[in-house]
Amino acid sequence: MPTGDAPFALLDEAAIAAAELRHDPFDFTYVEKAIAPAHKDAVLADAPQIPWRGSYGLPDLKYGPQFGLAIQDLLSDRFRKLVENKFDIDLSKRPPCIVMMGNTTGNYNEGYAHPDSRHKIITVLLGFSREWPYERGKLRLLRSSDREDYGFEFPPEFGRMLMFRVSDKSWHGFLPQKGQRMSLQLCYVDSDWYVRKEYWRHSISALAKSNVIGRKIIEWAPRKVFTP
């Protein structure tokens, strides 16, 4: 897939560049329309079909060309440079890793508060849910490990983007909400080894979800077993 410096096919470069870098509860930026609503129907028609809970690695996702344009934009050098400028950081030697969530079960363990793996440098979230009419289930940026102690909420609706700097204080999570929750996560990480590890881990999880016994085990197990 091309990762050069060509103009974006879908992402709104001006909107992403103009988004304010905020610092409460930690360094983050929010873009309400990182992809214009005019692209919504075409992109969602080509989006992956994810029937089970949890996250799936990019190699395990099947999608059409319009959704593929979003992936192409996110993996481009042009997007990486936007992120670098936003956070004043060099990511040229930090490989990207993409996973995607499709559904949640409403289990309380889902969305538990965590600061993200120490191997992650910057996390980028892009919503692909057609709508989000719920009060619960929005991603909360937290001041502590308490999911009620939040400074910002991110609804995973189509085209909305959230980026944040990962640290031991970058606590985030969401309250349980059962239903479709389409959200893509791109992380710039510290090594190719970690990318391979993440994709392998999610592939094993995806394989388990594809059979009845595996699904029962995953539904029973705490979410922390499957989420870093």
C-alpha cells in the first residue's frame, strides 16, 4: 500500500492541522470532521464487517476500496508528519500499527481504564460508527484510573478523530455500552517487533472468536486478557 507524500484521498488535512493541542488531562487533540460527512455512506459500505467483540489487527480485516483509502491516508508519510507537527515529536523511526473494534457486549470489564502499553508513542483513534446516540460508551480521557474522573469524551462516530500522547498518565476508558462500536486505532510504536507481536496476538484472538468454543472462552474471560 502506498505510504508516500501524495495528497489525502479522504482525510481533511486543514482540519487536522488546525486542531488545538490540549493538555488536560494530558496531551491530546480532537478533530470533529477529520473525514467529511459526504464520504460517510461510501466508506461505511466498504468498511470491515466485525461481528464479535474486541479488536482485530489490520491483516485480519477485509474491506473494500473506499475504506482502503482511509487506511492509505493514515499510513502515509503525509499523515505522520501532521502528527509529528502536532506533538512536536519525530516518528520517522516509529512504525504504525492498526487495529479496529467492531462491537461491544456491555460487559463492565470492557473499556476498563488503562494508560496504554509502554511500547506505544502516539495513539490515533478514528470513528467509523454510523451514529452514536448513547450517553455511555464514549471514550473518556481520564485524570486517574477512575472512569468517572474524566476530562474529555470522544464519541466514536464517523470521521471524528482523537490523538493523544501515550505516557503513564494517559488513562482512558469507557463505560459499558452494548452494540456496534466501530473505531479504528492507529498507534505509532517503538519497534517492528511490537507490531508483529500485536498482529499475531490479535490474529490468535480472531481465530478463537471464529468458533463457538473460542467465543465462549473470550466472553467468559476478563477483557484485560485480550487488551493491552
